[in-house]
Amino acid sequence: MTSVIESPSAGAVTKVDAGIIDCDVHPLPKDSKSLYPYLARSWQEHSEQFGTHLRQPFINTTQYPRTAPLICRRDAWPPAGGPPGSDLAFMQQQHLDPFHILKAILIPLFGNVASERNQDFARALATAHNDWQVAEWLDRDARLRASLVVTQDDPVAAVKEIERCARDGRFVQIMLAPRSSEPLGRRRYWPIYEAAQAYGLPLGIHSYGIGGHASTGGGWPSFYMEEHYATTMGGPAVMSSMVMEGVFEEFPALKVVLVEIGFAWVPSFAWRLDRLWERLGDEVPHLTRPPSDYIRKNFWYTTQPMEEPAKPEALRRCFDWLGWDRLLFSTDYPHWDQDDPSYAFKVKLSPAERKQICRGNAENLYRF
Amino acid sequence: MPKERVGLVSEIPPGSNKVVTVRGREIAVFNVGGDFHALLNRCPHEGAKLSRGIIVGLPESEVPGCYQLSRPGEILRCPWHGWEFDLRTGKSHCDPQGLFTRQYKTSVERETSPDSCGDAGLTAETFPVIVEEAVVLVEV
Amino acid sequence: MLRQANPFPKVDCDLHLTLPTTSELLPFLDDYWHEQVTSRGIDRLELTGDISNLPAAIRPDWRGPATLERVQTCALDAFDTDIAICNCLYGAQAVYNADLAAALCGAMNDWLVANWLSKDERLRASIIVPWQHPELAAKEIERRAPDRRFVQVLLMVLGDRPLGQRSMWPIYAAAEAHGLPIGVHAGSTYRFAPWTNGWPSYHIEDQAAQSVGFQTQLLSMITEGVFKEFPKLRVVLTESGVTWLPSFLWRIDKLWRGLRMEVPWVKRPPSEIVAEHVRLTMQPFDGPKDPQIVREMIEQIGEEMMLFSTDFPHWNFEQAEFAPTGFDADLMNRLRTGNPLKTYPRLQETS
Ligand code: FES
């Protein structure tokens, strides 16, 4: 661990040398009525009378109390009022401008659309979220790109929504929740993958969702520290399911971006899957290649929260094993565990390596 | 080392801080129960402005399930990742030797200035009043 | 009854014995449970979550009933093993009736003594406990602890609740008091879906989920303060895989810095706690084939962290080639002798 930061450390991304693509930024509506302009009157009424219906104990907050209000960094509350991430001008001033962000991909997590149990309401919410992103964000700052919100439990409706929005090239990925009703590789979700492949849209699978299953295979843990790690383990859950169900045999061009679900677990997990496949592969005869092949070809990872091994060189080896072309820089602004592009990497990167992770890989993947 | 003026003591009540920029360096001066502590306003982890952190106590425990909060108001939780710093030393709680923010010496001195609020026009005779006020200084 | 002390025994820390049916336990059950088992047909309690019950996962030349003779020839003689720690998983550890669990687990321990430990002095065993009910489990530990051939307490990784939670502590108190490590073995009682996103289609996915289960359970034991409350307790993660450990520790050390206030009894970086209290058996090895990367992983894991195991009869290697590429002979010797002796106090006194 370093001591005093007096000037950007050796590994820092200086703002000049690249210009950054930030693959994970969270917009929030100003208040509970901000989406109303995009919701039919009857659904506004429904919102008022019934609200959301989720598989968790609390109506207005997450299962585990976070480390800070609204999960956000404490300095991101806009001076003009409203919650962090709700004020574009402040986001520009605090985040987009100073870090020379060329493109930022919005990931709207609020409202838990992917996990809403009332499917008609979920469909209305998905459409509202997408229209809200266009009108209040994309149309107001040319640097912003959106994630297409869909009802993953209703793939037919999801495909319709994809068809509706995909014409707008500023939607750059389809957003799914890893904590899903069923493992995401299962066939019920395949229509979404078919559409994603057809439109050339990656899946952006960001750690969130309330699927109704215990957060770990051993049950519900006690602490947020455990919950934080358990959400990260949604990554292997998605990967295992999509690979083993043969999603990439059926949709070989499908691209999956695991957002904020870590990356350092991937090499070990891929080795494990390969070893298991050697012995138990007959159970999944639809796979024609070792699991690690699909992983190497079809998955990408955003970098935040950055790993900080005591020996920073271990991180470099981790990148080697993952593939340097798989890493997409992200900040997670304005959440508490966000990364600052100047200090996130505790290992020394060459300018070319920095540029690849902070910009080049995302340009290639999202065709910016 | 040259002393720089931070501001009046009365401007920085206990539990608050004031940020000054000295030769390009942001320094946050915290009032911790009447004592002033100056820290480089940049978290040694990823550079967050410490002045935007939250002032808390130190949670401690010798037995799982038994919680104690000691040193109220003396700990700063970074506004981003929540790492704890001792406001009196600038050292992080989890890794005091390896992770700390730079600390500067402060002092409180009396500053004198002529009183400006005499209402000279209406009185026959005026006396110049010298007001003594406490100011916080930081050595940079 | 124990052999002359051998200062450098070769130890296998995970050898599986299979209880074929509950009826084998009848001689060890009291009248009530005897009649319950026979009259209700409580005889087939093989576990879905025990890979021993997946024929495809068993080494072809090791398939078939695991009789004493077969275990001796295939698992002990073939590897020149001096001491083997036997782990037995069965439905006793998964039934929902805690009293039935206690009766069956007690009978299984009797069965282990009568049919195995007493028949070959190389064998040691893990105490099987009704962990569904931690107080009853602690009683079973008390009952078996005087027999020094029981060298650890056996749990599965995925059961009724996160392993660190305080309701589990009677088990750890008893284990610590008797110098018995807790062996957390791969396996699930399927109280919860194996993955946070639910029930996958294939066995292979359940198996993949095990290593993640080990991570979240180890984190539970750390955050809940098990190692603060029981400073002498050791935990052996068995059949856990090993290569996940470094990246897991990076992440939780970092999380601890920001979230320590939630668990203030955790006073040290979790990686230090793990280094002091936790060990892992090496088979099935979950590393890559490239020996250079394997050596780097061993360095990241720390060779003092790993214990030799054959994982008999699971199919992890051919013939006697139990050392994965990248594990040299010296290292294997340490994994087979020094590391187990330091981990299991009872092996030293009886070997
Ligand atoms: S920037 Fe302060 S704790 Fe990370």
C-alpha cells in the first residue's frame, strides 16, 4: 500500500493521455415522480396505490444497510438538491468534465425493473426507464450512452422493447440482472439473447437484482460486507450457467459484459470449470469446447471495484490470464465504492496498456 | 516553516473543517473538540477530498456481538470507500504504518485589528478599539 | 493400540468412505430408531450433494463398493500412506428431523470405529455430527473426543445457515476444547439454491458452485468473529479447490478496510486470520495445466496453506500421479507430512 499521495502515482491514468470511456455510471431520478412523464396515467396511479412488488423485506431500501446513504459517495450529493446521480450539470462538473470522459454508459438500477414481480408494471417501467434515459440524459449530453432496460422474466416483452429502442444507436447494451429468477443460461431467456445477437448489442450484466434466492448457497449472511462479496459471486453464477447451458453454442456472437462483478475470480473459475468439464463433460454434450474457450471469447469485465493485491504485480498477472482485451474501465459513479481513474490502478501500466483498458477495449466492444 | 492563516477560530466550530489552498496544496483543517488538526485534503487511497468525509467515533469490540464506540468525533471516514483515519494523526486505522495522509502543524494565535465599528460621526470623542481575535494558522 | 511413533508419516487428509445404506447402521441404533428405520424404510439417504454419488466423477478403476480391502489396496498401499483421514458424507447430515440426525450420526461414528478404525491402524476419521442442531452436534463431539482416532469434526460447506453464525458456535466451542479442527467438506444439503441466481440445470454447475460456497462461508466465519471467539480453532477446507483463495483475500482485505466498522471484532486483515486458522486440501486441484502459472499460484496461495489429499475415490488423477504439474516432489513432501502434522494435533500424538 502506498503512503502519501502528493502527486499522481506512477500507475495513474493521467487525464491527458487517453480520454476515458466509463462503462458504469448510475443515473437516478430526482424523486419518485420523475418517471411519471414516461408512464401512462394508470401506471402512475398504480405506483401511488401499490408501488413496487419485490422479493425482499423492505419496500424502500436494500436488504442490507449499505455503508453510506443511497450507497453513494458522500460528496456526490448535488448542491442544487436531489440524490446523487440525479443532476446532469453536477455530474458533468464533478465527473464527466474533470476526468475527460469521452463516453459514459448509464446503468439505471433504481426501480429494480428486472426484479419487479408484477410483469405488466415491469413492462411499463422498462419503457419509462428507456424513454427517461433518452429525454433527460442522452439528448442533453452527447457523451452519454444508455443501457436498454428490459423485463427479463418476460422475454417476449423484452424483445419488443429491444426492437423499439435498438433503432436509437445510443442504446449500446441490454441490461440484465444476475440475481435472476432462474440462472441466466436457461432457455427461457434465450429470446433475449437471440435479439441481442441480431442487433449486435452486448448484454450488460450489472450486479443487482432480487431473484428470490438466498444470496449465498449457504443461506442469508448477516453483514453488508458479506452481501457485497455475495453480489460479486453473481458473476460466476451467470458465467457457469451461460457456458454450461450452451448459450454460446447457440449464439456464438453474443457478447457478455459483467459489470461491477469483479474480474479476479475469473481465471480460477475458468480453470475449475475446465477441470470439471474434463470429468463431467458428458452431462453437457452440447459443449464442443472447454468452458474457458467460451469465457475467453464471449465475456468482458468492467474494472471497478479495482482489486488491490498486496503485491501489485499479481494484478498484472491476473490481467495476463484474463486477457488484456477483456477489461473495460468503469468508475461506478456516484456509488461509494467507485474508482477514480487517476488512482485506481495500483500497478504500473504502460501508456498503451492504460489506453487499452480505459478506452480502446470499450471502443472496440461497443463500436464507438 | 512559514505559517499560513487558515481563518478565525470562530469560523471552524468543533466537528467542522475549513479547506485552504497553500501553494497549490489543499489542506483541510479540522476542529476536533477544540483542537485543530490539519491534513492534506486527499485520501491516500484514491484521492477523495477528506474534507467531505464524515466525522465519527471508533467502533471497537473485544467480543463478537459487543460493540463499543470510543473516541467520538475523532475519526474521519473517507467520503468514498469509508476507510477510517485518525484526525489527530492522519493515520488510517487499518494500516497506520502503511497508509496515512500528510499532517501539518497548526497553532492558534491572537490577531489584533483596529475596531471598525465605532460610530465616529455622532460622538464627541472616539477611542480607537483594538479587537483581539483567535486565528488558526497552519505550517506548510 | 497405536503404532510406534513415526516422526514423518505420509498423511492423506481426505479419503472417502461410503456408507451404502442406513441398514448398515442398525446394529448401532437403539430400539426406537431401529424400528423407525426398518418400519419406515429410511434406508437410502445418499446425498445429491456428494460427488461420490456421481459415478462419472469416480475414477474408473476405483468404482464399485468401497470395502476395507479395496480401500487398503487402492487408497492406502498404492500411495504408501501412513495415515488417512476418512470423511463420510451421508443423509444423516441432511435430514430435517434433528433427533433422527443425531441418532444416525451417532450410529455412523460407531460404524466408523467398528468397521474401519479398529480394522486398520492407518485410518483416522472425522466426527460426523448432526449440525442441523448445533447443541446436539456438540454433544456428539463430546462423546467421541476421547477416542484419539477421531481427529476433526466434519461439516459440509452448504447447510442450514451461514457457518459463522452464532447458532453454530456450540460446535466450534466443543471442537476447540478438544483440539479438533473443523473439516468443512464440499457438499450441500440443498437448503438453498447452490447459486445466488437459483437452481442450475446440471450437476456440473452444482459442483462449480462449491468453490463459491467455500468463499462465502469462509467470509461468514471471519465476519461473525468465529476466530476471535475461538482463537485456537482451525478450519480445513476440504475438496474446496485452492486457486480461488488469493483473489478472494484481495477483495475481502479491501472490503474490511471500508466495512470494518460493521464487524469491529475483526481487528486484523482477513488474510492474516486465514493464514493463521485455515488450511485447504489440494485435490481436486483447480489450477491450469501450465506449470509456470501453477507455480505462481502456489506462491500466491502459500505452500503452508495446502494439505495433501488423494480425495479417493474421486477421479482427479491417473495411477499414482497425485502431484499436479507444477507441484515438485519437495513441495509434495511438505504437503504430505509437515503441513498435516501442524494442522492436526492428534496426528502427532498418535503417529
Ligand atoms: S479514496 Fe479514501 S478510502 Fe478510498
